[in-house]
Amino acid sequence: MLHRNAAVFAAVLGLGRAGSKIGDFWSQSDWCAQVKGASDTAPVIYENPVTKTKSTHGTVDGRRACIHHCLTYTATQAAFVGVGSWVLGIRLHPGAAVTALAVSGITHYIADRRVPGGVLETLATKTGKGSFYKLAAHGLNGAFHLDSSWHHGWETVAALIAATKATAR
């Protein structure tokens, strides 16, 4: 039984990771990507790439953009895991699958709502990674790498949750 659980976990992790990357970069709109970190104290001026019109966005729009992004991200991840599991003959327990997607989506919001002094920046500072978080030179972006590793860690937790109670179809 141990080998089957490990195989299910590995499959779900791989499927979830692929869905995560597609959801994070291809499913996310330009508006969400630009505005999701907006706050009233650090507003974002968004320029529509088609019309070239500019608009200013604060906390409410920042939260709205981040929620929208996290919903499309989670839906994309659900599609990858759902279809992939079906193809592989894996039946995920519905409660475990929903819990796993909730963990992935909520923790994605926590990291992606990058207001000044937000959770990711605070964690980076408190763990001695503050300078790396702020690094944006020499082809590196520390905030992006810390964000990515945060997501990967939580997606691993989500895959462990999703793999519990899984059976063969």
C-alpha cells in the first residue's frame, strides 16, 4: 500500500505543479498581475495594453484582482489534477481534493497579495532573507523566487492532502 500512496502523491504533485504554473502565468490576466498588490498606501497605476488608458487602483481593487487571480489559478490546477487523475485511473476523495485546492488557493493569495510589508516580505525579513527578497538585479528577482518556493511548498502539502483516501477507479 505504501508504494501506491507514494505513486498517487507523486502523480497529484506533478499534475498540481503543472496546473499551478499554467494557472499562475497563462490564466492570470494582465490586470490581475499588475493590480493584485495595490493598496491605498501604495496604489497601482494600470495602463490597459489595448486602449492605453490609465487607471489608479487601491486596496479594494488589489484584493479583488488577487482573489480573481487565485480563483482562476485554483480552477486551472483543479482541471489539471482532475483530468490527469481520471486519465491515470486515480479516484481522489472529494473532501480531500477540495481541502487540497483550498490550501493551495488560500496560500497562493497570502503570497500574491504583495502589499508593502506583506506576509512574504515580512517572512523574508524575519528569516534573514530580506535583502534577497528585494534583489532585482543580475537576472535575479528574489521576491519571485521566494514566492515560487512558497507556492511549491504549499502545493506539496496540498498533494499530500489530496492523496489521502485516494483509490483506483
